[in-house]
Amino acid sequence: MLKTTQEIMQDIAARAKARRLALNLTQMGLEDRSGVSLGTIKHFEHTGKIALESLLKLSLALDCLQDFEQAFAARATMPQSLDDLLKQPRPRKRGSIT
């Protein structure tokens, strides 16, 4: 069964909190290390809601920024032959729906 976005957000917040505790950091220690306000950290750990920039700052401070490196990355598949490669559609450069 698929998780809801809220469930995923709360799972991420719980893993971030567990990581913080594993590093023996208080919320105030994480605030000092990351530059993210204490209120934002508390709100994130409680609700899972946070701005992307703040999440990335926390991830850097918790030494797990690399986890975001593959977000939205193209999934590579190897073409069978040169003909298959030539038949592949060109990547879109812009959307068509407004």
C-alpha cells in the first residue's frame, strides 16, 4: 500500500530526529550546527513540515545530504542497439500545459 505525503513527511522527520539523537545532538545543538531556527526544527520533528532549503541545511548538518543527490534524477536504461538509441524521444525542454 502506498503511503500518503503526510506519512512520508512524518517518516522523514522521525528519521531526522533519530539521526540527531544518534549523533547525540540536542535540538539547540542542531540549530547551531545547521543555521535552522529552533522553532523550525521543533515544528519539523513534530509535524514533518519544513521548507526545502531548511531540510537541506539539516541534512548537511546531520551528514546525510547525499541522500538527496538522486532526487528527480533520470532513470538510465541502456539501449539495445544504435537503432534503439536513435528511436528514443528527445528530452523535453519545457512543458506544454499551463
